[in-house]
Amino acid sequence: MKKQIKTIVIVGGGTAGWSTALNFLQKTINTKIIVVTSKEIPIIGVGESTTGRFNGLINLTSGFVKIDESDFLRKTGSTFKIGILHSDWHTIGESFTSPLGDEFKNTLYYPSESYDYSRIWHVAKHLKYNLYAQSQMMLNNKLPYFEITDDCHYFDEYNYKGKVDYKFNHEAYHLDTYKVGQYIKEKVLSHNRVSYLDDIIVSVQKNENGFLESITTKTGKIIEGDFFIDCSGFSRILIEKEFNNNFISYENELLVNRALPFHIENKENTIINNYTHVTAKKYGWMWDIPLQHRKGCGYVYSDNFITPEQAQQEIEKDLGCKINPQRDIKFKAGRLEKIWCKNVLSTGLASGFVEPLEATSIHMTVLQINHFIEQYYTEHMNFSCEVAIDQYNKEITSIWDDIKDFIILHYITPRNDTNFWKEASSPKRWSKNLKNKLEIWKNRMPRVSDYQGTLSNSFYHLGNTLWYQILIGMNLLDCKIAEKELETFNLTLFAENSHNIRLPIVKWMVENSVDNNIFYKNLEMYLKDYQKLKSAY
Ligand SMILES: Cc1cc2nc3c(=O)[nH]c(=O)nc-3n(C[C@H](O)[C@H](O)[C@H](O)COP(=O)(O)OP(=O)(O)OC[C@H]3O[C@@H](n4cnc5c(N)ncnc54)[C@H](O)[C@@H]3O)c2cc1C
């Protein structure tokens, strides 16, 4: 069925629905966008740690809606996220950092551009990967804004002066999901191509070939569309129920299935961290996401081992205070077999959910839509082209499966203090792909060709770097193999020298960067300087 896309109907008004409306508004020209969602069906209300995908959407400069980052941060209370601090995952009492986007570029192009001799050298020397700028900013509560004075020559080759973000790139945000949803909603509705209906969808109408033509709401309205996007969260009202779409469960591989979210209000002296803190607990793990006004926290656990009451008691004992749980969330880890069926695409929780660790859900929400618009969308879509639909589905679902393996990596731990950890770390939970990777890494260090993302999915952005950081943090790589490999390529001394050159620069940057809390008190000033510099490039 060939269709001119005049109207896109988005079902759902959670982070997925509104960010998808923004994405299509920014990247299409004539299309009308209708968001249908109901206040009677609440949003999930969690999901506040992101990756750079969301940041990229907010800061898109070429779209129809302009978002000023300091306005966004000020009105939503969002903060910058540089990475994740993992505590107690390998050994109780120990932590490791995993900075985001700390991509490695081998300037020797030897043995390849992506050969990460730096992280391999850390493995060989049995060092934590936390000595460079992003980790040090995390550990010292700094944001990378500093004034490059005339006597500082570290950055001479870049020719920048004044207060700058040294990478010209903020990595990611922590969000207040309610405020951000409202903010994006107001932005997109300010454009006359987007409209919004608050109503419950009760049925859908299809043509004789099974393509969706319209949806009917509780109040009897019929909304027609050419293309529909299911962002209805775990209800999956279009993409699952209307297309006999199979749910591929990850429940045998990942044990956590329930969450107890709560908030902690900031006090005058609360340090606003620039990282998501994830702490392994007895039967799962706890997230701690810093915003300007509060922290969003939660215990993700398996209810096969403890009850919600026991989960709350454990957290209250560890924190030394009472908590006020917002709700009791049950979830099933897994994804749909097909993300795109006929003229219906899905994103957000409607297409799948692994678990909250590593903030992969909002990452995938934006990535799926980006990939669709960039690689498949045309104003005249042939929704009968099964080959294209299959290709998209294969690309996206293989990323979901790869993310699931990446998450399992966090559970490969010597911890055995509870039955949960004994079960969670069992090799019986490892997929064939993960087993293959771990087998290869017994003989050589990880390389980019080991990931799905480097085959047809080079848009994936979760490859070598993040895997390395978790592998190092969880002590899963063999230092002897790393040492031998660097010797084979004659890179040991080079890696060591590069490391020694970086340390004083990092020290200077951290000493001269702004404290997190001071940054948020003056964020317009810092971001104005940054915008000026950005526009000069
Ligand atoms: C415990 C937990 C922690 C998480 N933490 C993170 C994290 O830190 N980082 C991250 O990236 N992700 C996280 N996630 C995932 C994140 O919450 C979601 O990606 C995000 O909130 C988007 O949700 P959504 O919009 O898909 O669904 P929802 O927020 O559930 O929205 C669904 C929408 O569909 C509408 N709807 C449903 N049925 C109908 C109907 N019949 N008619 C009309 N409207 C309908 C509802 O009204 C609602 O507006 C977490 C998830 C869980 C469960």
C-alpha cells in the first residue's frame, strides 16, 4: 500500500509520545501530527536518566522548534549526566565509573583506528578506568566549564578562550519526566502542524489488507491517519494486539521484574551529582538520579526473592530514613518480535523494555525514530514493502538483544551473598552471542567487530566503549592477555606515555572547572558562553 503521509497519529503522551512528536515535527516538512493520549491512563512516571540520544533531539538546531538549553534546564530542573557510577556490583564497598561517550580514537591508526590501546593498557596494569577527564569530573563534582587563560597552553591547538565545555558536547541529561513531558508538549503544540486530543482509544479500524485507517475514542471521535506510532507504553494497544505480534521475553536471562520508585527532596547542602548512581543491593539494585530540585530514586528487584514490603525495609535500613514510594511497578523484560508492522511503528515501552540499568529505554525510543526517519521515511511510503520493514525490524531487534546481553554483563559478579546474586550471575542466563563474546575475550581483547552495532547497525552507539568500561569494572578481562597483546603490537610504552601526558591536563581541567552546584546557580551565564562558542564553529 503506497501512501502519501499527510497525517501521523501518535498514540501516547509519555516521554516516548512527546519526544516522537518533537522528532517528526523537526524532521518533516508538511506532515500533520496528532497526539492522542489520556490523562485517565497515567504515564509510567519513571525514566529519568538518559543517553546522548535525547540530548541530541533537544539540541537539534535545524528544526522548526528551537529549544534554548538553559531554558530547558531551568524550567524542567534537568541536570547534565556525564556517566554512571556503579557501586557494589563486583565487590561490596567498591565502585567504578562508566563515563558516557568517552570514545577512543587511535591516532596512530595502528593496528586500526578503533584499537583501544588506552583501555587495554588499563587492563594490563590492573588499573581502574577512572583517571581521565570525565571520570575525574564525576568523582570531583565538576562540570567541564573552565576559563582558558593566556597562561594555559594545553589547548593552544584548538584556539579557544573563555569559559568552555572542553568537548563542545554535553553528554546526556537527568530528567524530571513529568516536567520534561510538559515542556516538550508545550513546545510542539506551539507549532500549528501538531494537535492533541485527550481521550481513550477504544478501537481501531483497518482496511481489507490489514492497514490501519483510523482509531476511535471513548467519546466517539474517529481519528484518521496515514501512519500511526504506538507510544502507549506497556499497553501496546496498536503494535501488539492488532498485529498478533509476539513478545520475546528476556525473563529467563534477567531476573529483576519490579520497582519501588521514590523521591528525595534536595536540601541546601545536597551536592547535585553529574552522574547516575547505581548501587547493587541484596535482590537487585537502586538508582539515584540527581535533579536540580530532587533526586529520583528506586529499587529494582526480583519479586521471586522478596516482597515489596521487604524491598522497602531494605532501602530504608540502608538509607537510614523512611521513604515514600510513589507506586509499585511490575514489568516484564523483553521486546516485540516486530517494531514496525504495516503502517504502524512503535517506540518507547510499547516496543520493548530491558530494565532501567544504563538508561537504554529512552536511548532506544529516540534511536528507533531517528533511524526510521533518517533511513526509511519518505513522504510517499510504500507500507507493502516487506523487505524494508523486515530490514528495519532486524536492525532494531538485534540492538535490543545486544543491549540485553550488555545488561547481563553487569550481573556477572563473584557476589554470592544472596540467592538472587547466585542466580543472576549464573552462566545459564547468558545468550549464545554473549557466550561467544566472552569466549573470544579469553584469547584477545574486545574489538569493534565483536558487536552487532558495527555490522549493519553503525548507528547503534553503544559498542566498544561502554562494554569495555563494564568489562573493566567487573574485572572480566585477563590482564595477562592484555599485556601480551600490547607487546605484540609494540604499544605498551606508547600507551604509557600517552597516559602520562594526559594526567596533568586532566588535573588542570578538574582544578579549573566549575562545581556542579555553582553551575546550576549560574547556568544561563555558562550556557550563554557555550552557545556563543558553538555558533562560532
Ligand atoms: C522502573 C523503571 C525505571 C526506568 N528508568 C529509566 C531510566 O532511568 N532511563 C530510561 O531511559 N528509561 C527508563 N525507564 C523506561 C522509561 O520509563 C520509558 O522509556 C519512558 O518513560 C517512556 O515511557 P512511554 O512513553 O513509552 O510510556 P508511558 O509513560 O507509560 O506512556 C504511555 C502513554 O500512553 C497513553 N495510553 C495508553 N493507553 C492508551 C489508550 N488506550 N488511549 C489513549 N492513551 C493511552 C497513556 O495515557 C500514556 O500517556 C524506566 C522504566 C521503569 C519501569
